[in-house]
Amino acid sequence: MTQARTARRRDTARRAGGTGTVDRRGDGRVTADPRDGQRAAGGPRGEGRSSRRGGAPAPRVHLGRIAVLALLLLGASFYVSPLRAFFTQQDRYLHESEALAAAQAQNEVYKVQVELLAKKDYVAQRARADSMLVPPKTQVFVIKGLPEPVEEPVKGDGETASAGSISVFDRLDDLWRTLLH
């Protein structure tokens, strides 16, 4: 074996924590003194810089990365409350707009009824139907044994209780439009 190789192995052994002595058993390998490993580790129990196998150093703490992560978490915590308020406002707006649409539809129905009640023919028809009133000089006949009118049950629109809330995608869409406009 050449002297250059032996010197390189000796340097490698010294970096690993040994004295860099050459084993003279004939194969030319450089070995570290076991006592040197205990000194480099900080004592007989392996306390010190590196107690892991292979002598790999402990991972370094990156203070810059931790600071950036802390700032991101701090910024996110400041953004949670306004975002929650925005979603609450969107829910309130949705419910109020639905209530307004229902009130406007009811208003249209009332306008139609007011227009119909202004006509005498409609008033007479409603009086006959509701109060069983008849015009003067009209003979009334009572027919017994007619079947009772059956009222049909009121059918719902099939909407669930949560159909009035905004979905997550609608919320994100509203947030996106709000930020861009």
C-alpha cells in the first residue's frame, strides 16, 4: 500500500475522532483507538456532541426558518378573525336576500289581490264562495249527500334545513371575488 493512501486513511480516522494509528496486521487499515471515541463523545456513556451511530452530527436548528414559521402563524392568527367575520357577513347577506325576495314575492301577490278587490265582479264571486251569499231574487237549492272536499297535504320544496347555508366553494369564490375587485 502506498504512503499517500495510508496518510489519507489516517486523516479520515483522525476526523472520526481517533488517533489515526495504522493496524499492522498486514492489511494496512487505519483504525481509531476505542478510547479516543469515548473522549470525543464526551465520556464513557456516550454523552456529548454525537451519541448517534456513525458519528453523524445532530441536526442544526435553523433559527431563520423557525422565525419565518412563527411569523406565518402569527399572520394567519390575525387573519382568522376577519375571515370568520367575512363568512358570517356572507351568511347574513344570503339570509337577508332570501327574506327580501320572499317579501317582494308576497308584495306582488298583495298587489294582484288589491287590483282584483277593486273589481265588483271579483268581490261578488268571493262573497258567494266564502260566505255562501247569493244575489237578491235568486232561489237557493241545497243538495245533500255530496262528498266533502279533500284537502291535499302541503308538499315541501324538498329542501333540507342546511340548503340555506353557503357551501365552502361558494365562500371561497366570494372571498376570491372580494379580494380581486
